[in-house]
Amino acid sequence: MITTVIANGKDEYSFIDALKLRSNSGAKDVSGIVSDIIENVRKNGDKAVYDYTLKFDGKAPLEVEISADEIDRIIECCDKDYIKTLEKAAANIEDFHKRQIQQSWLTTKENGVIMGQRVRGLERVGLYVPGGTAAYPSSVLMNAIPAKLAGCREIVMTTPPSKDGTPNPDIIAAAKIAGVDRIFLMGGAQAVAALAYGTEQVPKVDKIVGPGNIFVATAKKLLYGVVDIDMIAGPSEILIIADKTANPKFLAADLMSQAEHDRLASSILLTDCETLAQKVKAELTRQCALLERKEIIEESLENYGAIIVCSDMSQAIDFANELAPEHLEVCCENPMEYVGKLDNAGSVFLGNYSPEPLGDYFAGPNHVLPTSGTARFFSPLSVDSFVKKSSFIYYTESALKNDAEDIVRFANTEGLTAHANSISVRFEE
Amino acid sequence: MITTVIANGKDEYSFIDALKLRSNSGAKDVSGIVSDIIENVRKNGDKAVYDYTLKFDGKAPLEVEISADEIDRIIECCDKDYIKTLEKAAANIEDFHKRQIQQSWLTTKENGVIMGQRVRGLERVGLYVPGGTAAYPSSVLMNAIPAKLAGCREIVMTTPPSKDGTPNPDIIAAAKIAGVDRIFLMGGAQAVAALAYGTEQVPKVDKIVGPGNIFVATAKKLLYGVVDIDMIAGPSEILIIADKTANPKFLAADLMSQAEHDRLASSILLTDCETLAQKVKAELTRQCALLERKEIIEESLENYGAIIVCSDMSQAIDFANELAPEHLEVCCENPMEYVGKLDNAGSVFLGNYSPEPLGDYFAGPNHVLPTSGTARFFSPLSVDSFVKKSSFIYYTESALKNDAEDIVRFANTEGLTAHANSISVRFEE
């Protein structure tokens, strides 16, 4: 069910290319359909949203917003222990993310010059949350809490109704705990369009975040520029680097926790120990048989899973930096020593007791991470994702006079003489 | 040549829509041609770049990299005073941007938990610099200096050869002063593709920044995801808010400094003083006649210029926040008081002696700014644009044991039982 490769500097790199390409494979192009939906919602507002909800979800509410009373009533039926778990997770996420908050600043220079950078939260953010089997309350926490900490004035969530016309209660509970201000019962490309343009009932937002199916992802892509969006996530990945001190039982479990996501998920183990590789292979077979989602796991491991035996750990590090995985576990002696060497990864899990699901749900760092090798240049979702910055410049007459000759020379060299004129006109007789 | 509107809460807002849409108007779709160029460069590397350079630029070098000796020889022929101006501007830009540098951090929690966020520069950044009449050395400084400060290991610049096969010396001088590491003589979509995929001579980069024509912009858009890119800039804008204390001569000069950029540039004045509006109108006519680029200025003012007389300054502020202009000048008494009220703008210029060209060339803040109303959610180019972040988590056995029950409950609620297994397997007998 999983390939074992002896690293030879060739096979494993062709494997990287295959992994990076898998995000495009099989996705049908729905941009025609989605364009029509967007255009219809832009023109006809709530009426269009209503029609699409009826068509795609079965039952459609006339009033799409869920009232505060109704929210409380819905949450009543959630498991009380689960609510406590959500609250603990939310506290950890808030504690980690508050350290990312950037301050506005100013600096002064001679002649009374003042300059600076203002940092402030986006006015209104829209959070899309899928329904059905892909309904993940953890994703509500991970998206809404950083937006709240960034100082966004209003966080608006939208989630599709289930067949009976109601929302998933766990999602609603997570939204309330995370500080979501308003919740709308609508899904799909129509919900994304409603957030981007606003309708009679739905307010227009500045940025849309959150996962979704191909229709939601395509709508976000098409509306990028009208609003800001987050990264479009590809299939999930884990890369584990392990030496002989690692526990094969743990490693097998962690590889499969990634593999269960979907058939395109990728789980790779790199080790310098061939005995460990064999033991992990055996553990995969043993544990997989006991798991609910074993068919998905088997298919994902078969297609995109691998155990690669490296000549040494530095070869493993090079491979990890080249792959730039979303999740990277280090199950080695002295794991902290790897922090400065692993340059490309969304999130790094260090040691034998930091399994990836700890980060998915609980520890505090964000679980919205760059996929498909984009950790080479993209970053995890963070408070930064929900702020806008602007600079300001205040010059005095004497300060501008000091620099006037240089600025005029610069403008003239670039052939922009009206730029030069705007300086010199201020010092004409 | 310019429209005067008395604000009525309707006309000026339909004007905003027209402005935001102008970036799409008239741009032909070259994605077919550009796709072919990208594919050819990806397959055939330097050979393809050579062929396109020959075809589009007239003369093509076999070796695309400009050697260090040649760089020094080229700079020899630049004006010495201009070099000094470039150096002063570079020092100001560095001084402002170094305040944006973010530090990696870590935090510890009970039971020996360590978590943190690593911030580091992208490995290699590519800077595209147009040739011909759109060759702006200021743009080299504004793009390369923040990348350098971010800690990028290598900054690679590419610029097309002129008809005689040589680069623009001022561009080369700015590159050396800004700390660009390697310079390649190639332009157009082929240069962008070479940076994204790498060729025999050109190294692959992680992010491509810098302005360019429709072919360059389209290539960047198509390659987004293979590499990161900066914002695709729309036409330039200035909005000036002025009260009766402002100088009409200055205001007219500043409006035209924006208008001279191109026929799609937009220059708008908002004031609560009708007398001032009339005086600025007269000054526009007077000064425009004296300016080299007067035809562009007249056309731009005619189409996208306006003087809007507001009922009071708070109406002007509302309009500014709605328009979210790239450049925003405040020529009012006590201009610093506006800093906290202007929420959407790329860069804010305060007072009668902070004209927009001061920011284009010299003061220090970046001149690469969000256009077409996107300052509602985008930020100026900054050191942040050239870093990647990742989080790391180190949990001890006792720390994970403490949280195990919550994590298992969370995973099971989401139906991800292999996630739950990865926690529980660690505490089995």
C-alpha cells in the first residue's frame, strides 16, 4: 500500500514533481457555471441567492440571516463537553495569534518631518464554512479568531443549510465562541458572490476566507480583486523526518491521519534507518485495518504515500526543503535543532509528542497552511492576513526645500516633468 | 478639461464605479500568446529566450547575464549628480523600510511546551524592470530595497535590451545601489517565464515583482502559484482633500503630476470651498500649457479628472474612504488630524509641502501601492512582501497527555478518526 524508495537523488525528486502537479489533476473547469451564478447574484441579489439555495440545497430560508436567539437555541443541542473543548482550543488559538498583532508606528526626522505606517483590521471579513461531511468547526476557529484579533469591525459567516434547512450546530457553536458577528444560511458560489457584492440582506465584505468545494474555490478566484481572498488550498500533505529513535507506531498513525483527508492527500516518511522503514510499513498495515476511513487511506497511501530511506539526515532536510510540505514532523533525537534548517514548511511539529492533529485542533498555531510546495513563498493564515497597511508622510516647507533639487532631478531623469513641476511650483517667486 | 461636480451623494458615487472599472477597459487578452511563450521557455530554456529577444527587441545577447565588470563600465556613463540623488533616495527608503522588519519569536507554556513563528526572507526574488520610456530607476529602488532588508539571499533583476542591445544605464546604476545581486538582459513574458522556471543561465526564483506591459502582467498572472507575484497594478490615482487654506497653484500641479502618467490616470480634488475649486481650475489651464506631457494630461483630466465641491470635510472623508485611492493628499489646516480618519488609501501625504512626487522618489515609504480601490484590502509593497513565515510546535509527553482527551473528542466530532488515533496510539499500553 505504500512505496519504499531508496534515495538516489533522482526518483525522489521526480516524485516531488508528481506531488506538486496533483492539485490540478481531475478538477473540472466550472468557471462558466460559476460566472453565471456570480452575475445573477450581482444583478438580482437575495432573489438569486434564494433560487440557487432552493436548487442546490433543497430548502431555502427567505431570511438568510440566523438571529441571535436562534443561534443560542441551536447551540443548546450541542454536546456540553464538546463546547468546553472548543473553548479551550479557542483560548490556545487566541493566545498564539495575539503575538502576531502588528502596531502602527511613526518616526520623526530633522526639519519636523513625520512619517509612519498605519496598520488596521479590514472593515468586514466574510468566512465561508462548508456544510455536510466537510463541516469542520476547527476551521471556523482558525479563520475567525485571527480576523477578530486583527481588529476587523465585523466578521460575517456563511454556511449552507442541510437538507432539512438547518445549519450544522457544531459550526454555529464554533462561530459564537470565535466571535463571529453575523451568520447567514447560504452556501456555494452564490454565497461567495453575495459576500463580494452585497445583497439586500447580506453586507458586502472586503475579504473572503475559508475552504470550499470547486464551485466555492472558483467563485473566490473569479472575484479576486473585487475582494481579497485567502490562498486556494490544494490537497493536504505531511512529511515526516524520523531517525532510529522514533516510534514506528506513532509514525504510521501520523501518516494515516493525513491520508484519511482525501484520496489526493500525500503522506511521506523520510528516514536514514531502513529497519525503521520496515517497521512503519508493518504498522501501517496493522493500524489501517482498524480505521474507519481505511479505503481512503489505502488509496491515498498507494498513490501519494512513500517511505524514502535516505543516506543521512542532511539528505532528508534537503528533500524537505525542496518539497516544501504543508505539515512537517520531526521525530528525531534533539528535534529543536532542526528549526533553523527546515526553511520551507507551513507548520513544523517537533518531537515524538507533537503529532500533526495537535496542530489541526488545539495547540494554537493556524491550520490554514500553504499546500503543494507553495510554502516556498506563502505563509500560514495569520493576523497579518486580515490587516491593511498604509503609509503617511508629513513634510514641512524647510524639509521639502532641502530635498527639492534631488527630487526635481530624479523626476526629470525619468521624463516626468509634471512631477518635477509639483515640487518647483512650491518654491517659485 | 476637468469636470466640476457639486456633491449630491449620487453623481460622485457613480463616478467611483467608473474609476474602479477603468482598469479593465481596453486591455486586450494576450493570454494565448503568453501561454505559448511560457511553455516554450519552460521546455527550451535559454534558446527560447534568445529567439524571443531577437524577435521582439531586435538584438539578443548569447550570454544574458551582465557581468560585474560590465555593470561598472555601464554605470561610468551615468550623471554623477544623479548617482548621488539615487544614493540619497536609497538611504531614505532603507531607513523607512527597516522599521518593517519582523522578528521570529517563540513562547513557552507549562509542561515544557515551546511554540513560535519563524520569519525569514524568500530565498530568491526576481525583479522585472521595463525598458524604453517606461524605465523607472525609482521602481528598482522601491522593489529591491525591501527584498534586501527582508533577508532574501539573492535578488535577480531582468530588463530588456534597447534596440542597440544595451541596457538603460540609469536602471543598472539603481540596481547596483539597491543591492541587486545579478542582472539579466531580457524582457517581456519570456523573461518572466525564465525567472519562474529557471533556464541554463537564469536561476529559478520564488517571487517575481515589478511593473510591466500587458505581456509581462499576463505572464505573472499565469505563473502565480508556480511563483508568488506582487499585485498587478492598475492605472494610477490621486485624490486630494483641500480646505480653503490650501494653495490652488500647488493643488493644480499635484493633480497634473498624476495625470501625466497615462491617459487612464485619475486625479480628483475634493474641497468644501467653491472659490478654491474655481482657482484650481484656472491654475490647471495655466500650468498645463507649460508642461511637456500636456496632451496626456488633458486627456486624463478630461476622462478621469474631477473637482468635487463637498458640503463639508466629513463628506470628503467619506468619499475618500469609499474611493480608496492609491495616493491621498490632505492639504488642510491641521493635516495630521486626518491620519485616524482616512481608512482606505495606499499612501497619505499630509500638508502643503508633501506633494505626491516626494513619495514617488524620495521620502522613504514605498511607491508600489494598491490601485483601483483595492487599498480597501491590499497594502503597499513592504518588507512583509518578501518574507515567508512558518510556525513550529514542540509538545512534551506530559503536555500532550493533558490535552489528549480534548483533541480526540474534537477529531471524532469532525469524523476524522485517524486523527484521533494519532493521539491515542501514543498513550496505549
